[in-house]
Amino acid sequence: MALDLSVPRIMGILNVTPDSFFDGGSYRNLDAAVARALHMAGEGADIIDIGGESTRPGAGAVSVEEELERVIPVIEALRRRSSVPISVDTYKSRVAAEAVAAGANFINDISSFQFDPEMPGVAAASGAGLFLMHTRGRPREMQKDTEYGDILAEIRVFFEKAVARALACGVEKDRIAIDPGIGFAKDLDGNLQILRRLGALNALGLPILLGTSRKSFIGGILDRKAPGERLYGSLATIALGVQAGACIFRVHDVAASRDAAMTAWAICSQGMREAL
């Protein structure tokens, strides 16, 4: 499935987990999860990103079997009710393969193939779209390694290698988007540097996905410890992301985020068209 990226697109987050940092436990029930997905679609979500394992800093891993039990019934039920594009948020090749078979259209791999060597082949064979994210290490230990020289230069090299691996395994380039991994093995300064210089990633010639929604760096800026108090800061990052050229935004708050993105796009788009 191809997304029209001529305007910003909104990816609604659906965590079917007990421990995600913002809404963990809220949608573990199948009916609640499907209702939430349909609600986000009604608010204008262009993709529903379904995840069965929390990847917040410090989170532990879950087994393949448990992750499958969490996500596959939701994908199947949602696909029966709606044609909204579905992404599976997983770094496990078996989960990705079964999710696509159940009706998912995209694979969102936070590790960019680092955690499961079978993932590139599965991604290629599936025909699904592919989101590749930058990180260092697994969630349990990633915040122990947040020192960089030139963070954007490292991220660019990382993606050059990950994309080359995807292409070598048979994934077409027009199926790939990249995510700089805000909050993943980055401290507050690193996250801010990425956002200030996000436009540098456009040189890779790939769509940019930005996931800043309610993350702790926003709490650090605003002194908001509770994720529920970080909406307005999140919307500011979306508007600036549009200005920098990002085109997909992974969010908890679909309607508000869509308004922010489309308003920023209306302001920026004429200048962007003239620059092309």
C-alpha cells in the first residue's frame, strides 16, 4: 500500500500493552482496542500503528508468543471493520510476518533490523511498507548510551547502511520511510539537536516519520512530569517538523495533531513548492 505524501499524514498510536508510558493498559481488551482504532480513524488518522510490546526507555522484552496474542486479534478485528491502513510496531520478524498476513500494511521496526536478522527478508517478502528507526541498543539499556559527536551525521550513516541492507534484500526504496528515533538512546540535548537539524535528513531522499508525542524530553523542556500534560509541547514539534520536511507524524492525539500539521503545511507549502 502506498501513502500519498503530498500532505502530512498522521499515524495514530494504539498500544495494546500493560506498560506503555502514556496509555499502557487502556486498550488491552480487544473491543476497547478496536474502538480506539476506529475513533482515531474517524478523527483523521491515516495509519493505525499497533504495538504489543512497550519500547519506552527501560522496558523489558516480551516473548514472540505474547506479542502475537496481543496484536494479531486486534489487527484481524480492525481489518474486518475498516480499511484504514495498519502498521505493526515490532522488531520481531515472526510478528511482522503474521501481522501482514492478518491484514497489516506496514512494518514499523524500531531497530532497523538490528534485533532480528530475519526481518529484512520478511519485509521484502511481505510487500509491506517499512518504517526504519534509529536507536542504539534495546530499550532496557538504550539510555545508557546517549553521547554523540555529530548526532545527525551518525543518524545519516546509520540509515544509509539500514536502507542499503533493505534494498539488498529486495525491499523497494519507495516502500521505505525513516524515523530519527526521538527519545531512543538520546538525551534532551540530542533530541533538540535532531529537531533543530531535522531537514538535513531530507538529503537521504526518503520520507521522514517523526515521533515526538508526549515524550519525556517535552516534559524536560516544560517541567511537565506527567505525559498527560505534554500535548501542547507535542503540537509545537509537529508544526516544526512539517516546516523541516517530515511528512508522517506518530501521535497519541490524532485530531489535535492533524490540525497542527495541516495548519503548518498551509503556511509552509507554497514556499516548499517553489523550492522544488
